[in-house]
Amino acid sequence: MKPLDTPFKLGMQYENWEFDLEVTEDRIEYYDSYKYVGTELNKFLNKHADETELLFNMDILEAVIITFKDKNSQFYKNINPITATKNREIKHHICIEEFTKLDSQISCIYISNNVYIIYASYSLIEELVKSIR
């Protein structure tokens, strides 16, 4: 399987994007949240994202949340980045699919016509998924 090309690489320094970031309310404790306002990297699987949030800990990128707003379930199925599902949960119009990628985990979430792609370390992913719900 071809490796998934993600627009932001975990472990990179804040300074790589500092002029393209806007401070937002922190999503989880001990992590600084920023909205990516640049245009160059605001795509995922050739789809333009409505919003991209980067979470840093001590100026190191630890997590990325890519949001596609007002999309139907077919869009969710089309953007699903990996074919082998590790875990799938469907409750109350919420669909969560989780995948593994080397040292990180990717979650694809579909809630009320919004699609969220989250990638982060294994230890952080569960807390991020809860913050979306």
C-alpha cells in the first residue's frame, strides 16, 4: 500500500508555519492550538479543507485536525484515506474509522455533515476524538 501523504508532518517545528498560523482556543491542556490560515497546504487527498488546526507541544507539531464542513456521507466515503479499517464505530450519526500509520494514528470522523481527519500520536488521538464529539 502506498504511504499516505499528509500535508503536515508530525514532529516538525512551529517555526515552519509561524507566519501562516492564527492562535485559537486550546483544544486540550498542555497543547497550543493554531488555525492554519495559509493556502499552500490546506488540502488533504486533493480536497480543499475548510479548516486545519495544528496542535503543538513545546513548539513541536503533535496533532493535526483537518475539517471539511457541510459534506454528505458520500464525500466521507470518497475521502476515506485507507482501505483497511482497524476500528469502526457508528452511533447517533457519528462514524469513526481509525487507521494506523507508522508512529501515529489517523481517525476519520463523520458527524452531522462534517468530516474530520485527525492524525496524531497514539497517546493523543483518543483525547482529540473526544474533543470533536
